[in-house]
Amino acid sequence: MNTEVMHSTSTESDAQEKPQAMFDTGAMRVLAVLAEKEALTPDSYPMSLNALTNGCNQLTSRDPVMAMGEDEVREILQRLIQEKFIAEVNQAGARVSKYEHRLRMKWSLEQDKLAVLTILMLRGIQTAGEIRNRSGRLHEFASIADVEAGLQFLMDKYPPLVARLPRAPGTKEARYASLLCGESYPETAEGVTYAASAATGVSRQDRIAQLEGEVSALREEVAALAAQLQQFRQQFE
């Protein structure tokens, strides 16, 4: 029996074979945006198709930046609804359907673990320190050790949701990545940089259009909130 293979299997639990993909990149982005906005903008959650599409194409806190159309997002939503990862919500008085994720129930995740996974889904390969700095209002981690505990929980799931990657040359911290798209990561920092830059093929003009769409969506949300506030005030007049 090959003892070297046994040693590798028992001690290198973070060296993953390429897993079977659970989602494509579009589905992962949709799920991650729902999980993010649930924490960041609870008053606007569940999300409409338009708001969700804008969140998917957001220019900040996204790696890679994507340019998804509403038809593409709608198709993804229907698929994820069938797979029980998303639920369609029809609120009383609402003109459009809204959507919410079911990641907590599907994978038994508390908010700290969900926050770690969401940041990895949205921003790609990161260290535990980067995850902590970027978690923001998703979850307030007291220490990097708390982030690492969440990462270990996700790595221990079956099948694992996260992998620990080899350290990049010249760095001290381990890097982590989600495994939801069946990712196979290169061993060098140069390869990671190349892969990330190749995946962000969105033109400057497209990004400007995306930003204009985000501004328009925000204006609509502000107008809706102003109308709700006016209705609330009228109750006391």
C-alpha cells in the first residue's frame, strides 16, 4: 500500500480534488447577492428581479464584475426555485414577485458561516483577514480566529463548500475559495491573477451603463421609501 498517498489523504484535507459543480457562475452570483442584501438592506428584502439584477451587476464588492440581463437572471431564479435554493415570495399589495434565498436551511448555516461563504462567493479567493475586513454588516467578526472557525466549518461540510489553497509565493496567510462552481484553482498567484482578469471581460462602457442602472434603482428605492413615510405620517394627521 502506498503510504505516501495515505499520508496525503489524512493530512492534506485542504487539498481538494476538483468537485462536482453545484452552480454555474451566474447562479452563484444570484445566491450571493440575495444573501448579501438580506443583511445590508433588510427593508428591501426579499428582492425584485430588477433589484436583484442590479445587485448582480454591481461594480463594487464584486470579483469578477458581471453583466447579466434580466432574462438570464429570471432563468436562473426558476432553476434555483426548482432546486429549493430560492423561494418566490408574493407580498400583499406588491406589483411584482420577489425572491429570497434558502441557504441557511439547505446547509444549516448560522449567520457567521453564511457571511464567510457569501464574501467568498462575491469576491473570489481571499485570506481570512480579507474576509474579516470585507464582511462589514454581514457579520461582525471579533477576530481572524473567528473567521477561520467559520471557514473550517464550511470545509468540513459534506461535500465541502470551501477549500484552503496553497499560500501564494511571498505571502504568509493561507487563501480560501468557495467550491460551489466546481472550481479548480492554479497553484501560483500569477495564475490566479490571470484567471481573475480574464473573467472580468466587461467593457468600460458596459460598466458605466451598469452604474447608471444602479443609480436609477437606488432612486426608485428612495422614492418608494418617501411614499411609505408620507403614508405613515398621514395616519397621524
